[in-house]
Amino acid sequence: MMTKPAGLSFPASSNVSRMQPSSTLAAMQAAETLRAAGANVVDFGAGEPDFDTPDYIKQAATEAMRAGQTKYTPTAGTRQLQQAIIDFYAGEFGADYERSQVMATSGGKQAIFNAVVTLINPGDEVLMAKPYWVTFPEIVVFAGGVPVFIETEETGFLLKAYQIERELTPRTKLIILNSPSNPSGRVIPPAEFKRIMELLTERGIYVISDECYLRFVYPPAEVFSAASLPPELRRRLCIAGSFSKTYAMTGWRMGYALAGREWTQAMLKVQSHSTSNPNSVAQHAAAEAFNGPQDAVGAMLAEYSVRRAWLLDALKEVPGLTCNEPEGAFYAFPNISGCLKGTVRTSREFAQQLLDEELTVVTDGAAFGCEDYLRMSYATSREQLQEGLKRIKRFAEKLH
Ligand code: GLU
């Protein structure tokens, strides 16, 4: 007698079974699917600049391609890119990184991934402020670590040293900082950042500082990199950086890590067996992004600033929504608890029904650990913002 073939369900490893898929990428996918079907979608989901990559950067890529720069590079990236990263951090923040402490990665995400998996053992606790970027806990879980969430609602989501101190245990190994924060847009002021790093240094805790929105800060908040701290506060620090947002280069997948020599060595080992090196042509583009004129960044910041002001005003007109002023990045993170009624009981249901009824994409707050919130990216045109706000207002009015 023939035995029945085994079921086709895929026996995912326990590391992967514990992970959730990325909800920011799911929101992007939902928008893409609707657009492909010809729908008139408004997309506040993707944390992706609507600007094109500046021409001088594209030019560098074209030249690299024509010059045959199409081969493997060192795992840490080309010398030219390493030097561009070192020079940028020296020029902007007075930091003194050496080549052995710098590596290029395929997007900022790979820098964070490398940093977490090289440090975390099963059971190690990893702190992160709530709301957190969706990918932080998933990488920790993948590595067998235990994400520990720091409550920050009492300070309007601004992370303070005392809130970290409350969560430290003998098992705490690492904290992931993210200022400006995705999704809250909060920016840790330099003095508080220093206090945080002093506390963590004293307790021997490792730190990943995800600085992917570094340059998008709205005065009076200040641009601040952990690289500008004195060396004794940077002994257990890994900075994860990205070209994606600053230079509108999301598709090029270029990021970098700056860390101590030994941590960098371990990350290089992982990268040498995963992606080998980031794309060679994109590395030339990234080096030029740092070496070339920075006017495009200023122009993008100025435009985000106008959109931010407009959006914050417009959100005041939406019944049931309240929104803190984000000081950086390009997200608004409104509280929607006043809208959770009837068939809309959760932020997930809000986001889903808004998509179904108004073809408008947002990311639900639950994905970032905050049930009563929504994330809206304003890295989209003013026209889209206006149309989207009209739809959200109409949707919220129906709930009241
Ligand atoms: N970081 C962006 C976001 O949160 C891009 C998507 C992603 O990589 O998660 O929307």
C-alpha cells in the first residue's frame, strides 16, 4: 500500500519560526499590489523618500560601471568608501575612526543584523525603547535573544537614562538606540544621550546606535551622532548608518557600521559568509554621496520641514487623533485611541479598513509595539499628503 506523501508545510527553523515578517515591508507591498491593479492609492506606509537620488551620485555609479568596477570588493567595502565614511565622521563629528573599525553593508539593516548576531547568545536581554522600529526585536529573536521593551509613553516617547536603568538586569547585554526615532520622530538631546552612554558604559552594556535619520532633524532639535562622544564612552558602541534616507538611495542598499576593531572583525566574518560585500557600483555611488556637495540633503530637509508643519496642522482637524510633534525623521505617529470604536478596535483594524475603504496605506502602531497609534510617512508629495489627509478625515468622521 502506498503511503501518503508527507505534507508540504515547510519545516522552518525555530529561529525563523519565532520571527514575524516586516510590517513596514508588508505595508509597502499592499500599496504596490493596489497600484499594480490600477487603484488610486495614497501611500503613507513606506519610510522611503519620494525624491530621486541626486545626479552627482548616479554619475559616480555610471562612471564606476564604465570603468569596470564590477567585481568583488573587500568584505568591508572599497578603501575609497571606507575612507569616505571615516572622513565624513571626522569632518562632521570630530570622530577618529580607523579602517579596521569601518565596514560597508548592504543597507543599514545588514549593519544592525551583523551587530546583533555577532554579540547575542540565547537568553541575552536586549533593550529597546517602545515604540521600536519593527526590525529590531525580530533580529534579536532570530539570534535567540530576548527583546526587553522600555516604556516611554510617560515622556512622550523621549527615551531617558532613568527609564533604561529601571530595565537593566544581570542578563542585559545590549541596547539598541535609534535617534531620530522611527516611528516616533523623537530626538534624544545631546546631554541626555551622553547621560545614557555614561550609564551604559558604567554597567558594561553594548550599544547599537541606529543613526539612519541622522541628518533629518528639525530645529531647535540638534543633529547628534554617538560618534561625537569621547572614546571612553564608545568602547562598546556600534553605529549603524545608512545612505538610504539621507541621499534618497533606498534601492541601492548601502549602509555601514562603525565599531570597535574586534566587533568589526566578528561582523566581517558574518558578512564574508552572507553577502561577501555590498554591490561594487553602489559603493562608488555611496562614497560620492559622502564626498560630494551636500546641498541635496539640505533641500530634502527643507521640503520635509514644510510637509511636517502642514501635516501636524492637518492632523488636528481629524476627530479622535492627537499627535506629538516629531523632531526628526519623516514620520508622524498619531494616537488614534479616540477613533477605536465600533468595528475598529485596534490600530491594525484601523489601518486595514482605511486601506479597504479609502485606498490609503498607513502602518499600524502595533507593529512598533504601540497599539493605539499609527505611523504615517510624510516622505511623499504635498499633493499626496493633501489627498490622503482628506481621506483619513473622512474615514475618522464616519467612526464618530
Ligand atoms: N525603514 C523604513 C520603514 O520603516 C523602510 C522599510 C524597512 O526597511 O522596514 O518604513
